[in-house]
Amino acid sequence: MLNYTIRRVLMLVPVLLGVSLGVFLVGALQADPTRIMLGQHATAEAVAALREELGLNDPILVQYGRYVLRLAQGDLGRSWLTHSPVSVEIKARFPHTVELTLAAMALAVVVGIVAGIISAVRQYSVADYTTMVGALLGVSMPIFWLGLMLISVFAVELRVLPVSGRLAAGVETGLRSEFYILEALFTGKWAVLWDLIKHLIMPAVALAAYSTALIARMTRSSMLEVVRQDYVRTARAKGLSERVVIYKHALKNALIPVVTVIGLQTGYLLGGAVLTETVFSWPGVGSLAVAAIQNSDYPLVQGCVLLVAAVFVFINLAVDLVYAWIDPRIHYA
């Protein structure tokens, strides 16, 4: 297992290098930072001096080499607009995306797996048809439309949930970290925690809809295949209760494809739930990337893309390692 893990980690290096090359070329070929930093009315002398200062007159390979060297040192560059380090801006936003993603995935995993199990155990029943219709709607429904409908019903009509944002205006949190919910929970700030949860409910539901549908469909399909196996029939023949047969013998063996879907969906959401964060004005990485694209702030765009790539490859590695924990029959050479 250790040797396999080391090899997989080393295999991540060329993947991340390929991503870095792609995002570097997009930024280098599409944008002129001098015009963005100095404005459209800057003199030719000022533009030439800034290009020389930034090293933009060097060959493209030399520029890429400097870029990779900075990345190896943890330097993602500086924003062309705010001139602050990209890593600082992402660090301030990423915890908000993490909390939203964890809430959405917790909801998707619980509802999706339970719905998939019920649908498989009661195949062709009303519960099965209802679950599959709900899964079809969840897969087909655009996230931005669902978000707007949630706002229209629960924020505008019923007025039970806030429209958008992370916290109500004027709320004094006294929180020191960007992980608001965790810190409020551990420090006992219950009023702040409740306000945070109210702001979290609609974005989490909108973000979880698609993942819930995928997990439910995958769980149902995998469970239907497993419950027909000989060892499940043997367990029933021994007189074990249906609950023990389903949850102890069938579910664990059906989880491997489900874990794959959960891992991929977590990577998608952690990479930046762009539509959800935009609709609900959630101050995460997704909304940060949208603002950076609108302002042609390519170092910030590059930083967000690299974050997405890193999250994906490390979550895929974690999923591979979880396989062996779920199914002891799996051994890595």
C-alpha cells in the first residue's frame, strides 16, 4: 500500500505540470497585463518599462520556467487588479467553498444512498418509481434555475430564509478564522451559528441536487447487482434478518462505484461551485473565479484553475486508497 501510494503521488507531478502549462499559455497568449495594470491610456514608454520589469520580453519557455519555479515555492503570483498575492485571496475564499461543499455532499450522500437502497430493495414499487423520477429531475434540473426557485419560494414568498450572502448584515461574529461554522460551533456562538446555517441551507440544497440524484441512481444500480449474488442468497438462507443482509453484506460490496461518484462530485464542488455561489452571492472560490474572468485578472484565474486541478487529483488518490478499506479483497501491487 505504501509503495502504491508513493507511486501515485509521483504520478500527480506530470498531471499538475500539464495543467500549469495549459493555464500559463492561456494567460500568456490571451492577456496583456500592462494594459490592465496601467490602463488603456498608458504611454508606450510606461508599457515598455513594465513589460521589461515583468519579464514579458523573454522567450515563452523562459517565462514558463519562472512560473513553475514560483509555483514550486508556493507563489501563485499577484492579482493584476488588487496587487495582492493570489494565494492570499484564494485562502480567504476557499474555506467558504469547503463548508458549502461538505454540507452539500453530506446531504447528497445521506439522501442519495438511503434513496438508492430503498429503491433497490423495493424494486418496481411506488418508492422505486418515486425515487427514480426524483433522481431524473435532480440530474436534469439546472442548478441556477433551482437556486432561483428556492430564493423565490423560501426567501421572497415565505421569508423564512435569507436571500443570499454568508451572514446577515450587521451581525458581530467575533470569529477569527474563515471556517465560520466550525469555529462558531466549537466556541458556542449559537446565535451566529444559527444565522450561518440559515444562509447555508438553500445553497447546500441547490448544490446537492445533482449529486444526490447521481448517488441514488448509482447506489440503486450497484445494489441490484449485489443482491442477486450467491453470498446474499446464502445469508438469507441462514436466517439472517433482511436488515443485516442489506446493510452488512450487500451495501459494503456495493459501495465501490458509489465512492467513485462521491469522490468525483466532491472534486467538482470543491473546485468551485460557480453557478451556486454566483446565484446566492456566496463568497467562495467559484464567485472569485467569475469575478477574475470578468476583470481579465489572469493570475487569479490561473490560481483558481490550479486549485481545481489539485483538488481533483488528490481526491482521486484518496478514492483509490478508500477502495482497499471498503473491500479487503483489493490489494495494490
